[in-house]
Amino acid sequence: MRLFGRKDADHEDSEPRGDEISISTFWTWWEENRPRLDSLVAEGDAGGLEDLLAPAVAAVHPDLVWEVAPGRNAMHTLVVTAAGDAELRPLAHRWAKGAPPADLLWEFHPSRQANPQALELTLDVGGFEFALDKLMLGLRAPRDTPRVDVAAYHPIFGELDEDSRMDTALLALDWLLGEDDVARWVGEITAVTFEPIDAVPAVHLPAVVADVASGFEEEQWILLEGQTAAGAPLVATARYPLRPVDYPLFDQHIAITLPYAHRDEAGLPIGESLAALRDFEERLAARMLKLRDDAVLAAHLSTEGQRTIHVYADPTGDAAIHAKELIVSWEEGEPRVDVGTDAGWTAVAPFLS
């Protein structure tokens, strides 16, 4: 298995949305160069494969990371991943969505997949042999939280610098769980040079994560109270857990702002306004249910006489149109719908879990 692509912290992002053109261009290039790619893989010519593939992937976006690995159903898989960069995740998934059908030789994924033979893998890291069957993990799963904190230890970690230790630990977790499940269920990650007292072999990680995930199979919402930056009280309700990785194509942010007339001394809705807001959200939820493949209601918050509802959607869908249709019926003040791009879900960052 060989890994390619490297994120450049000093690189400025290219234009955010010529992606449809670049993705289409990539797959045209792939079909034209498929015979050569097949030949290089058959010959085991990793250098030639890198020379051919690297510029094509970089043309989609220079910060995407790619690798060729054994496939699940095909002989090989081409992975083009955002490598944890939430801003690039939609692009990687659109790249995979545009891929040709898998065949006996190739399949395509927008994130690293769990490898059933992970514990049989050995990787050269800085001249040291990193065997996954020697990886030990200290695991913490705080009650009622959707995350497992991981302290990773390997005998060679004492010989590596901090960045190399962390990069190796992250790659190992991706192989054990799959990159998306690492994003979903793994919290704080540390790569340590001393084995944690209660460490367990890495083989146990998938079972621990599955146990934590089983507590969040049903849709849940959480009620939060706090203050604005100016000190005004606010009340928020958010989907829980709330994570962009669950909706990788939903990088369109739709903010629906509803001013309300009836409020208490804290500026929170009461009486007729509270009833009107609930009715609006029921109608919005019904629309979102019909659009569940294209949009999700993420959170709403009330403060200082207005409620803001945050929806994330696939920009190729009609969620924004539905939102603008719904606000026409709002009678308490001037409602507003603001639509923009927010791949990292920064507008709901305080509610991400």
C-alpha cells in the first residue's frame, strides 16, 4: 500500500467552485489514460503511477490526498480524500459521485476505507517498521457522549518526531475504522511514547466504537441555553450528534430568520409567537422529510426577538426554494432567508458534536 498527496499548510485555496468542471475533466482524463494506469498497476510501478496520477488529482484540488490500495470488491481502489479537511470533503465526495461504475480492477472512494486485514499491515515510517499488530490504544468513552478519545502507542513512537507519530496514528485509525467513522466517533487523538496503563490491542477499537455508536442510532435533539456575545440570553435546539461527515454533500447553508412579536423580558418567544414558531418548524420539518436526501435541519436558536433556523443542503437540490416559499406565510415581522456556501458548517460550530 502506498500513500500519495500531501497537504501544504502554506498553500492558498484555489477557486472554491470550478469543481464540477475539474471533476468532469478528471474522469475524462481517467478514461483516456486507463490502459496506461492499468499497465502501471500490473507492473507495480508506483513511481510511474504517481507521475501520472498526481497532476490529475491536483487539478481537481491541490490539497486533496490520494492513494491506491487493495479494493473491497475490485483488485484496487483509488481513494481521493479531503484527509479530514471539512472544507474539501464535499469536493472529494462529488469526485467519487462522478466516477464510472466499479469493475473487477478498480473501485473509487472519497475517504479511506476500513481494511479487514489492517492488523496484517506493516508500514515503513522513517526507516522504522510500523506493524499494526503492535499498536496499543488507551480508550476513553465518556458516558452519553458520541466520541471515543484515543491515546495511541507503538514501540517505534519513541524514535519518531511528534508530527510523524501523529500522522502514523491517524493513518492506522483510518485503516482500522475507515476515515469517515474516525471523523464520526473518535474524539481527541494523541500519539504517545509510553504505553497507557489500561491500553488494549488496536483490534478492539472497532468493537468499542460500535458500542458507543449503538447509543445514537435514533434521531436525538439537545436543548442548550447560553448567552450571545453581547450577553443576551439565548435558547438553542440542535440535532445530536451533529456532524458534517454525515452529510458530505450538504455544503449549502440556508439561514431562515423569523422575528417574533411576543417575547418575555429575556427576549425569548412566548404565547402566540411560540405557537407560530412551532407551527412553522413543523411545516419546515415536513418539507425536509421529503427532501431528506438533499437537506437536513441542523439547529435553531432564539434570542433578542428572533429565531434563526439553520438548514444544510445539497446546492443542486431545491431546499432553498422551499425555504423561501415557506417564509411567505410568516406574519410577525419581516422574515429572511440567507443562502451561502459553508462546507465546514461554521455557522453551527458551537453545536457540532
